[in-house]
Amino acid sequence: MIAGPGFWDAEITAAGWSRVFSPGFAEFPELAARGAVWGRNAYVRGGDRLVMEWSDLVTLAVVLLNGVPRQVAAEEDLLTLIKP
């Protein structure tokens, strides 16, 4: 379990990512193939895209970096992933 949407915004922003509040398929083409989820946050940093999806209030379901699913089993994994 990794805390839900919004909890990581400060750390992600500090790592240079900017949140995209209404991501479109043109900016995030990987979203076209994704189904409905409880929550989804999208971020950009330079040419990189980060998408975090939750299946409920506190369960991180998937993290996509540039459209590729990344293994995030613990907070340390996410911190490593978001660093520049």
C-alpha cells in the first residue's frame, strides 16, 4: 500500500514534475488503452510522462513512466522512480 492520490504531489513536484490536471490522449497516448480507475494522476517533466493510477483510496495499482508499467512495491521504489 502506498498512500493515495495527492499524498505524493509535494515529492513529485520537488523532483521537477508538473501535474497535468486534464491529460489528453495527444499528451498521454498510453491513456487511450487504459480502462477506468478509481483515481489517476498525470505528470510531465521535460519529455517524460508519469502516470499513477489507484484502484481505491490508498492502493496504487500501476505507475507508468513514458507508457511503460514500472514496478512500485514500496515507497522507496516510487522515490527512486520520480528522481531526476
